[in-house]
Amino acid sequence: MYTPPMFKPDRAASLAFAEARGFGTVCAWDGTRPVASALPFYLDYADDGTPLAAFHVARHNALADLADGTSSWLMAVNGADAYVSPDWYASPDQVPTWLYQAVHLTGTVRRQSDDELGRHLDALSAKFENWLAPKPPWLSSKMTAGRLDAMKKAIVGLVMTVEAVEGSFKLNQHKSDTDYVAIAQTQASQKDAAARAIGERMVALRPQLNYNSPLGASEPADGRNAP
């Protein structure tokens, strides 16, 4: 992943983003062409601290046969993204751009054992059921044994041993406070939910600025002039 230094998060921030997102696109090479699938996942850690990305695919998915434990795969995890018009900056001579957050995890992938698969499915559903609290979580024990076994036979559990973590959080960090706030304000006012999420993230990165200024942020929240 190409990432200019000003947009590069540290490893911990990249992993935290990936875990919080919990959904990505896994891509492998079959010797002739790339093969990819979008799917949910969760992160676990080996005893030595190595990140492990656990997920599963349909048994007939071509990825299932490519998990040989030696070839390198890529998991791309994307967050919200939004277009930026040059007209929205306070300064002249700007260009169109796109703001986004993305993390790439790279590593070898192996198949899970049958015993691992059951634990994996419970852990995966628990991760996302927790998002729905206070709803009582769904549990696999609510299924009949025959139905659960049939579903497990239709999928293949996989685990990526994450060898490389790359991130790019492009959120106008290199812009002046005035331009930064102008874009954060504009994004936060868009109808598109992703744009609003980008605006909220920008505010969280520079909370000291004055985002209520009708001029688009000429002053920080403490009243000092922005650089």
C-alpha cells in the first residue's frame, strides 16, 4: 500500500481500525488470476502476539482450495470515504481529492480444523451480536444440531497469520487548520452518511479547533489565530 507519511497510522491504530470494522475483501492468487471475496472477520492473537484474522468462506468458493498455509493473501479493510471539492477549501488553488481510511493485512492462510470451526463461528457471531446490545445475543445453540452441522459442512474456516499491517488514513492532516475545518464542516453537513462519518472523524482528530465558525474555521476553539 502506498501511504504518504502524513497519512500513515501506527500498527496499533491500523489493527484497531480493522478489528472495529470487522469486514473486508480477501484476495488470493490462483496462479492465473486474482480471486477475492468480501466477508466478515475478527482478530485474535497468537501467544507471541502475532495477529490472526479468522473468517470463513463457502466450501465451493475458490479461495477454500487456495488456503495452503504458504502463499501470501491480502485482506483489504475499508472504512467510510468521501469526495472533496476544491470549492470547499478556504484557500485557493486546491484540487479535487478523496478522503478515506483503509488497512491492508497480508499473510499466509490455512484451513481451520472442525473443532476450530465451531469456536470460530461462535466468536464471529458474538462479535457482531454485541453491536446490537441490549438485544439478547443470538447463539448457535438456538439451532437444531442437525441444521447447525449441515451449515458447518457447507463452509470452510480459514485463518490468516498476519505478517504485514499497512494503513492509510487520509483525512487532510497536511492542511492548515482553516482548510481542515472548512472541509470537516462541509463533510459533516452532507446527506451521505459516509461523508458525515469522515467529518466526524476529522473533528475527533483535531478537537481543539472551532468547528462552529461561520467562516469555516479561522480560529481554534481557544480563540487563538490558526496558523
